[in-house]
Amino acid sequence: MPVRSIRVMPADVGWVLEIDGLVERPHKFPTLEAAIDAGWDRARRENIDLQIHDLDVALPGQCPTRS
């Protein structure tokens, strides 16, 4: 299945790249900047979209950062 998009999302610790269409573990990064850089590199190579998810969305078991 071809890759359709790459998402940068917050993780429990750091940030992850989730790549649609591939059966692989999410790529983990210690900083948002590192995740975005890697995401742009892969998105350009694959000629697909890079999505950066809302940073204020709470992960399961966490409180949102804004009210």
C-alpha cells in the first residue's frame, strides 16, 4: 500500500512520526524540531503530505493544556 501521509504527534515522551500505509513502528524523536525535520525529509522523498497534529490535544490519560 502506498504511503499517503506522515503525521507528527506528541508521545508520552517526546514526539513520534506515524506513517500511513506502512506496517512499521512509529519513529520516536526527543524534540518536536527533530520530528518535523525527519517528517519533512520523508514527505519530500515520498512526495506526500506532512501533518503536524494539534499540540494541545490530550493523549489518553492526560489533561489538555488549554481550557
